[in-house]
Amino acid sequence: MKEIVGGVLLLSGSLLILVSAIGILKMPDLYMRMSATTKASTLGVGFIMLGTALYWESISITARVLVIIAFLMTTAPIAAHLIARAAYLDDVPLWPNTQIDELKGKYDKETHELS
């Protein structure tokens, strides 16, 4: 039974990473590409790690997997936010069909503070 559940987790994680790779190719601008890759790849790597921990059934491996997942879930969104903020400050263009730019007119580019 553990092989089936572990295999499903590994396959699901691999499919999510594939979706992330397709998102890099298909999304029209930097901000959407980062959103697709950050969410899908973080969840995909988490599923692969859980499948690995389930397969090996070792407390030391499970502890490492949980630490890796916690680290990844903590750092990936922060890194994506910082990259998007730096891109916005450098005037990387939004996709022309973007409906809402919530920071337009509210962000002081001199002090880097919201007004």
C-alpha cells in the first residue's frame, strides 16, 4: 500500500513540476511566470519529498523531508515577492492585457515605500 501512495505522490509531484515548466513557457509576462512556477513547483517538490519519506519509512529521512518542505514553503514565496518587487521597480512591463495594477501611483520609486 505504501508503494502505491508513494508512487501517486511522486507522480503528482512530477506532474506539478511539469505544469510549472509549461507555465514558464506559456505565461505572457514575468509576474505570471513567477506565480505559476512558485506555486506549482513548491507543491510538486513537496509531494515528491513526501513520497520519498513514505517510501523509506525512516524517522531521520522523514525529519529531513519535513525540514526541507518547511524551508521551501517559507523561502519560495518570499523570494518570488522580492524578485517581483525588484522587477516592478526596474519597470519590467506588465502584460498589455493586465486589468489592474494596484501599485500604480501608490509606490514611491525614490524611497521604495508605499504611500
